Amino acid sequence: AHSVTITDAVPAGTTVLSASGSKPPNPVVNGQAVSWTVAVDSGETVTLTIAARGDAPGLVANTAVFSGQETLQASTQLIVYTHQVFLPLAAR
């Protein structure tokens, strides 16, 4: 197994509600910072899920950082899912 760390400094203007990993140990949430160090076997997929709330209307750009002691292979994929909610506005 290889130890990998994913860190995410969630942008200002958002509030981190929770973070969970697909396997132990649990991610650490410290204010706007989320960090998860986990052992990953060759070919294994792990998932870090961060739930956050926007504090005001608008767009937020977020970047997570991956680090580890091993070189990533060409087949390594980083998939980021985003969720946008659009509410229609009806004028009377």
C-alpha cells in the first residue's frame, strides 16, 4: 500500500459542513482546511467527499492537492464532481 494525502483549502465564502472518506481513517476538518491521508493499494480507488455550503450567491472555484511518495501512472484519474443548483425566478 502507498500512503497518499489529499488536501483542500476550501475557498472563503463557503462553509465546510462535513468530510468523509471511502475508507478509514476519517478526513480531518480544521476550519476551511480538509486533509485526508490514507493507504491505497495498487489499483484501488478511494473517494474523498466534502460537503460545503456557499455563504452567498455566486461562483466559487475550488482546488484540491494530491501528494504521495509514488509516481502516478498514466492511468491515474482524478475525478471531481461538482453540483450546481439552479432555481428559476418567476417575476409577477
